[in-house]
Amino acid sequence: MKKFYNISEAEMEVMEKLWEQEGGVKQSELLALFEAEGKTWKRQTLNTFLARLEEKGLVKRENRIVKVVYSREEYNGIQMKTVIDHMYGGRLSNFVAEFVKENEINESDAKELIEILENT
């Protein structure tokens, strides 16, 4: 089973930027993308975030190119499955019941959920 990835807000910012760059990006170009948005990170700061993400198995660096290991959808799926497994006994029905209890669900959303379930 793949594990839950506990990442900081800044690490998630890096992941988001990497997901926008299909096929990977040079670290210097990644830093320039953040600078263009007003981030004043130094090269070492970005390197620290990338090292942490690499240790967690979320990014890889090859020939100065930084790439994500999982697509955004794969990452979200891993996170979701882990939460459902650990907090709801692996039962989607337990998760949905708790979600509906805590959140208002409109008729359109309910119909869409039913359609998804019927087509799987």
C-alpha cells in the first residue's frame, strides 16, 4: 500500500508548480516561476523543499530536471484512499455517510453520485 504523504504548505506549492510543468523543469526555471509570482525564495530554500519531496518519493531529479513521480490525480487518489482506510475502516460508505452528516449535499450532487456508483 502506498503511504499518506504529509507535506507542508510550501511543499504543496512546489508540487502544484511542478504539476503545471508537464515533463519536468530545470530547478533554475522552477525558481524563476516562483519569482515571477513574487516569491522571494533563495535557491537553497527551493532545494530544501525539493530534497524533502524527493525523500518522500514525490519528486525525482535527473540531469538537473525536476519531475513529479505521481500525477495530481494519482497523488490525490493515494491521499484519499489512505484517509478512507485509516479513518473509515476502508469503507467508502462510512466516509460518504460522515461527509453527508457534516456537509450539505444538494440534489444535483446526490444524482451525480448515484450515477457514478451505478456506472462503476
